[in-house]
Amino acid sequence: MIVASAVVGVLGLAAVVGLIAANAGKDDGGDSASGPAVAPSGAIGEAALTLPVGAADAPSTLTIWEDFRCPVCAQFETAFRDTITELADDGQVRVEYHLATIIDGNLGGTGSLRAANAAACAQDVGKFAPYHDVLFSNQPPEPDDAFAKNSRLIELAGEVEGLDTPGFRSCVEDGDHDSWVKKSDTAFREGGFQGTPTVLLNGESVFPSKGEEQISPENLKKWVAEANKGKKPGTVTPAEGSTTPSAPAEGSDAPSAPDGGASTPAAPSSAAGS
């Protein structure tokens, strides 16, 4: 959902996001999950639909909604991963990830669901962040539903030290968190968001722009610095495995999309598509 180092591709991005937005509420045919929605270890929030990365007491919160099959999300990650990691490591922001399955609904298939379940399985053992990065770095072309194959997701786990274990494989193959993923997607569709990725800084949409300023690594750092002025950086790391509840009823603590949403892509550092 982002562009490359300038305003190139902004219109194309807007068209793409519009397409996603138009279909964001489309049922992927898998909403009726069987069994309770078991949240992964360490998930937080009223409905336990948030996967936190970074200091729990960081002065700012960066909320990111993504779909592992979404090309724009992969482009966003390529462009902003280092910046976001730096901000989180420095205690400036806590990143709160939420998972959606828009592409499954738009194009068919189950790769978004399967990959999100696998990411939740990685969260169970404190490996969400590195596995999340591996998935986006190895994202197949959008029409290719390669992530629907558990064998591929398990193969990619081999790129994260200590993740490919019998427990992880069982979690992936049995779809332990499928129902939880579906609840997360429902929260996205009911939250008024316009497409993926949706990026909010302290509840305000900053993707593809904040006010008249387009997002870029430099601007993101500037916006965080402005928000954190006079505040101490966070130091408290979220306790691993702090909660493993069954996700409560529907609605989540997902922030409601601000006016203008994140639907008009126009940002530097990542390309569009989706």
C-alpha cells in the first residue's frame, strides 16, 4: 500500500486499495469456525485479537492490520520494517498487529487464513515477529495460493531459529487458531477500515498519509517523535505467554478508522498492489 521513495504510483495504489475496500466485507466462506476461538499466547486486548511487539509501556502505539497474501502489505513491510523495528527496539512505540483474510475473500483460497494461523502458532512460542517477516519476504504472487499449503508454511518456519518443532507443526496442521483468525477478520470488516495494510499511530490513520504529509520512514519517525515529545521511552517488554484465552465474542478492541481512513494510498517507500 505504499509507493517507492516518492509519490510514484499513488493513483495506482488508490485504485488497488479501493478494490480491497470494496470487497473487504466479502465473506470468504469460512466464517463459521468450528470450536472455540483460541487466542495465541500473549495476545492482548478485550477480545485478545492483538499481537504486541515492543515495550508495553511505550509512549505511542502503532496499530497495523495486515493480510499475508496482500501484495501491498508486503511492499509496506519491505519499505518500513527496519524503521518500525528501530522505533520498537528504542521503546518509542509498541506495535500492535492484527490479522485479516481479505484476499481469501476477494480471490478465493485459504492462504490468508492458513498463514495467519501459522503466524499465531509462532506467537505461541514467542516467534511471531521473525516468522511474520519471513512470510512477507516469501509471499507468493497474489493469484498463487501457495500459503494454503501447510507444508509450505512449515518449510518457511525453518528460516526462524527454533520454530520448526513438533508442537508448531501440529498447531499449523490442526488449525489451532483458525477460529481466532476468523474473529480477527470479522473485527476488521466490522471496524470500518478501508483496506490492508491499515496503519494507525495512536489511533490516527497515517497510511498512506497523515494530513497533507505522505508516509515515509523519515516522516513516520518524525510523527512518532512529535507524539512522544516530553515522554520517556518504554522499557517493559510484554510477558510472553501472558494470556492464552479463548477470544471473546465478536467485536475487538480494534481502533475505529478515523475520517479519511487508510484508503487513499499515496506514500513513499513501498509499492502498491493487492
